[in-house]
Amino acid sequence: MGHAILILFGFVFIVPFYWLVSTSLKSDSQLFQFPPIWFPNPVKWLNYPKALNYIPFWTYTKNTLVIAFLTVLGTVISCSLVGYSFSRIPWKGRNFFFIVLLSTLMIPYQVTLIPVLIIFKTLGWVGSIKPLVVPAFFGSAFYIFMLRQFFMTIPTELSEAARIDGCNEFGIYWKIILPLTRPALATVILFTFINSWNDFLGPLIYLNDESQYTLSLGLQQFLSQHGAEWALLMAASTVMILPIVILFFFTQKTFIQGITLTGIKG
């Protein structure tokens, strides 16, 4: 019974994706036929090279990868360090500041959008990728919380044994804790990469030069210039989401393990 329900839900989620792919392979005459055509015939593979040539797709892909890589790097470094401090190092006011950190999760992004934009404009960063990358090096409350919870499941005896052997705090973090935290780090990396890859509002606000555009802005540009070319738009969208699907397919075991082991201890 349980498997049947899961199969049903899986079917519900896979149908829109299949419709996206099938539409990307249709000719214009097949797009709006009723009843709908589920299996395009003939299959128009030429939609894909046409879609990728309408916009500088590979330039936008490179820009998106650079921003996503730097964002992932900054998030992993900052959040793991802060999470380690909150979970493994006793210092005065630790719990108070952790509560303050969690309270920031209740602040909507729209509330801080204008003040943050003014700050970046004052710094002269608008028009560059810095506003999209630099904040990642200052941590994210949600990922700090998640890593802290995972760190607290690691026995403190490991840290104490390392201290007896003369290892300092950073050495414990780097050599003992991080290798044991791979599932949680993989979860953080996957979430961060997906958010950065799909981000539309941030690049829309901070990027002015088309040579710096990301894929999300590129698809919007495609839609504004070729709104009636639905098959080509679906082809470009399919290529854009393909890396996310491949990444999740190869990391799903580690991802699920990270979500499962990130408990609520503390």
C-alpha cells in the first residue's frame, strides 16, 4: 500500500517534467493540438541547438556556475565554522546568540531587500557579482542551524581525545569533525547550489551588463524576445534543469542521509 501511494505521488511529480521534455521536442503545429500529443512525432531534436543559439547560452551557463560555485564555497566555510562554534565550543552567551540567529529566520527576504540594496549601492557593488557571492561568506542562519544539529550528534569524546593528543580547536574542526559531517555538508552544498542556480531576483536586481547574466535571466530574455517559440523555450528550460536532476540523482543517497541524521538534539 505504501509503495502504491509513493508511486502515485511520483507519477504526479514526473508528469510536468515529462510534458516539459515532450514539448521541447514538438513542432509548432503539435503544441496546441487537442487532445494533447504526449509523444511527439516526428521528434524535432533541432529545437535544442536552435534554442541554445538564440541566446549566449554557454556564457550564461559559465556565469551561473561561477556564482553558484563561489556561493557554495562561502556557505560551506562560514556555516560550518559558525555551526562548530555553537555546538562544540563553550563560550559565554552562546545560547543567547544562537537564539538571536534563529530569530533572523522569521524576517522575510522582502523586508531586508531595499536596505541591503542601498548598502551594496553605497559600496559600489551593484553591477557586479559581489552582492550575489559575498553574503554567502557571512553565513546563513538555516544552514548554521542544520550543521549545528549534526555536529551535536558527534560524540564529544572524539574532540577530547584529539585535545589530549595536542590538537588545537581548528585542527579538531578540520581533521575530526568535517570528515564525519560529509552527509550534512552534501545537503548544504546541494541546497545552496540549487538556490543559486535557480536564483532570478538577485541577478535581476544586481546585474546590469548582459555579459554577466545568469541562465535564469537568459530564459527571461528569451521569453521577452521569442515569446511565441514555446518549443524552443521548453528546450532551453530542459537544458537548464538538467544539471540539477543529474546532481540530485548522483547525490540522493548522501542527501537523504544528511537530512535524516540532522536531528533536533540540543
